[in-house]
Amino acid sequence: MSNTSLLQVRISAEDKEKASEILEKLGTSLSAVVNMMIKQIIHTEGISLESKM
């Protein structure tokens, strides 16, 4: 079994749907983006992730 942890985040259903639609067009998912953001925070020791269509 892999060494992973569950992260739960509360957001509005509308925000989740809108974000999921945008990310699907970009070829990714909410889960993948959260993981990318966490890795970026660790790498830069700050918040500096930007991605646009």
C-alpha cells in the first residue's frame, strides 16, 4: 500500500463544478491540481503557482 493521506476540502458545489469543467478542458483534475500545488509549495517554500487557458 502506498504512503498517502486523505485531504478533505469544503467548497461550494458550484465552485467545484466550474473548476472541474475548466480543469477538464486543460486535461487535468481537481485532485491533480491540489497535488501539484502542494508540491509547488514545498519546492518554492511559498505560493507561486499560476496556470491559465
